[in-house]
Amino acid sequence: MDAIGHLVAGLAFVALGLAAAALQVWLWRFPMVPDPSGRDPHGVSTAPRSWTNVHRGLGYVFLLVLIAMLVPMVPRLWTYDEDGWTGAAILHAALGGLILMVVAAKIAIIRRFQRWGHLLPWLGGTLVLASLILVGSAAVPVQSVMAGATPEVRSVLATGCIRCHGLSTVARGAEDHGWGEMLAKMRKKAAKRNQGDPTRGLSGALEAHLQRVLPSEAHHDRESEVEESEGEEDDD
């Protein structure tokens, strides 16, 4: 799954979480009655069975989307280099771990530890909030890096540029190096790992795009030097 696919899945993940949370708020308005089986000390809800099944179905789909995002993402974390662990990447990893723990806690309570059922609304709220922050913080670098890119450049950004870091690293900019130097370094790292050219021969187009949407400090310095030299010529 490429970066755009992850973002789309993340948006679906948040939408499912919000829908499930809203439905849960409504379902909790129905009174509880004693559980005939005696397993749940809090009783069972009198909410319509059809709507509780819809809520359960949303939960299953939510879990499937989460697994679909984690399966390709977790192995890639082990390939991240030191530049890949930006503040955004650390935040994503921490929130991802939190979401996994909350989901596991919810499943455990529903399946076995019903006496802790009063915590489910709090766990659901935590899950939705963490998902919103996770996907929202991921959408910003994707939008900033992809803006105005051609289909070919967008494909390289979405796949080749996330082998050893996330797009948050790209969105951080080339700092005091030009994008040409940064892309050359990226190709060198890929060669050491026996990987193909991550730019797919489009380094020129990729550099031009990144320079347009994320101008490097080196580019600013060159522009300043040009403006200063033109100013001196005008004075002469």
C-alpha cells in the first residue's frame, strides 16, 4: 500500500470510528436489564438488536481496515534510518501503539471481562480521538508534498520516497542542502541496500517538483545571491 492508499484507508478508518462512536452513544441511551446468563454484572441493553448488529459490523470493518494498514506499515518501520524518525513519525508510531492497545482492551472487555464494561465509552472516545490525530497529522505532509505533482511524480513520491522514511521527512524539506543533493543521497542509500532507483529515472522532474512546493535553504541562498548581485549591478 502506497502513501496515498494509506491516507485513503486512514480516512475510512476515521469515518468508521466516528460512525461507530455516534451509534454507540445512541445505543447507550437504552436502559439495561439483568443479563439472564449472569455473565455481565451491568446487564444487557434493550437497544434494537438490528442496530447493535450494525454497531458490531462497523467494529469488525474498523478492525479489518486497521489490520490492512498495519500489515504493510509495521515491517517498513524496521527499515527507517535516523532521518526517517521525525517528530511526526514518532507521533504516528506512538498513536498506532495506543490504538492497538485500546482495541485489544475493548475486545478483551467485550469477550471476557464484562465487569469492566463501564469503561467502553471512554475507550471508544480515546480510540476516535487518537485516530483523528493520527490521520490528521499524516494528511498534512501528504498534501504539502503531493500538491500539483504530475501522475508520474506522484507515483514516485507515494512509493519510492517512503522506503526508509515517511513523507513527513520529505515535507520537512531539504534543509541547507539542495533537493538534487538529497535525491542523490537517497539513490546512494538504495544502491547500498541493493534496491532499485527510488526515483525511477525521474530525479530531474522530482527535484523540480520538490523545489517548487518545498524550496530548500540552498535555493533561497542562491536566489538571495542573485538578487544581491543584480542590485549591485543596478547601483553601478
